[in-house]
Amino acid sequence: MTTPAAESPRLSARDFAALYARVRRETGAGGVSRGALDDITPRHVVAAAAEVRSGRTVTMAAQVETEQGPDNPEPSGHVMTGAVRGGIESSGLQFARDRFTMNVHGDADSHLDALCHVIYDGTLHGGVDASSVTQAGATALSVDAARDGIVGRGVLLDIPRLRGVPWLEPGDHVTLDDLTAAENAQRVRVSDGDLLFVRVGHRRRRNEFGAWHAADMRAGLHPSAMEFLADRRVAVLGGDGNNDTAPSSTEGVDFPVHVLAVHAMGLHLLDYLQFEDLVAVCEAVGRWSFLCVIAPLRLPDATGSPVNPIAVF
């Protein structure tokens, strides 16, 4: 059994600034509207299609939450607006209809963060002026950048599996060494253009013990682990928490991984996924890579979108 990682060091504001500059430089991130999605070339997509051998599909999305809870004070809404039981006629045509509402960037529902989601020191990714985010919506770097979908090779690194535990406890960090060790243990290597998914077990813990105030305490990546992603030129990052640890390890920055991933590196993030179904399939087939298809809604001015990533084996 692998023991939990030692306590990860806190980052001073100066250390974080140096890390920010380093990962930005290593990824060559600029101000292009698609960010790191441009690193997924047609060649990458064709190669990812070779991952499909059985045609089996698996969702990585959690069920949408409509009940209020400690991590979900503004739950998604679902209201029936058409014909329902008690108002259904015995003849003729009627339609069952409904309406959904969602706080996209909450701490319960699976969602994708667009490049306009993170404002840091008055700018968006690539130095785009944050004034481009208006009351009417985002006029630059919106989720529309992913309107044609995100398709590529997905890789799941399972950190609780590596450590021999069902989940990482809230507040624990995934380190760069964890990511490298998980690669070796799972006999997979993360490569340029890949869609990387990192499991901390947040969803399993929530399912077994119930929701808690995840905004205050949750497992996630240590900011220094982003050097792994920069070195491998990862194109997308997804997690079953929100990728950031709480409380933050960084002086003056509450969401350092969001700042590094979205603002510095141009990565679209996927937060609050669920990997329990995916883990079972990966273990059954003996591999941790797959074709991945992500199709956010076409919301041209939005900062994110609900999302249902599909792994295809």
C-alpha cells in the first residue's frame, strides 16, 4: 500500500509568480482564442481513434444535482412546463416539456471552464483585457472556442489507486511525483495533445459520506504539479473535484491551479466529473487511455458549460 504524500510546501507569492512564468513559457501560451485546444491536431484525433477497440462508451459526468446541499447552495433547477400526470388527455396530441437552470461554476455539477472564466491581475489568458467580459456576456475567449467539440486521447491517472486508498482526504494534494508514479503504475504515458483526467476520489467520498462544504476543504492538485502538464503539453485538464486544493497552498491566490491552467497555459478545465464508472472499465480492460469526446453547449458568450465527457474504448 502506498502511503499518503507528505505535506506539500506552501508557495510564496514570489514562488507562484516564478511558477506562473515558467509554465507559460514552457507551453508557449499566447492569446489565441482556442488556447491549448490548438495543440490537438487532426493527427492527434486520428491517432486517438485507434484507442477504440470494443466500441464501449462510458460517461464521466455526474448526475445533475437539483437538491440544495452544503456544496450546492444554488442547485440546478428542473421544472415541468408541459403536459404531466393529472393533465394528460386520453386523446389528441400533447407534449411533455420542461425547463432547466444551472449555476454552471458551482461545486457539484460537472462543467467546463472557458478561457474567459479566470481573471487574474485584470487580464484573461494571453493578456486579453478583462473588460471583454461584460454584463451581456464574454466577447473574447468564451466557451464558443470549443463549439466544434473536443476530441482526443484521454488518459486517466488514478491517485487514490496509486496510494492504496479509496480517496484523498479533503485538503490533500496531488503532487508532480504522484502523477509520474501513477503513469508508471498504470503503464501509460501522457503525451502532447492529450486530455488528462486526474482522480482524487472526491465523488466517491461524497457518494459514501454525503456532501460537505467543498469550497473550504477539498483534495486537488498542488500548483507545482502543473509543471508535469506543461512538460507533456497537455491540452485539457479534468478532475472529479475542481482541480484546486482547498485551502489553497499559495499565498494570496485561492485557486492557483485555475490561474496556472486557464490563465497561464490556456487549458480548458473540467470540474466535478465522476470517474467511478470509468475506473471500473479501465481496470476491466487493463488500460487507462481511451478516445474522449467532449461536446459543450453552444453558448457563444458564456464562461463555461455543463458537460458530459464520453470515454470510448
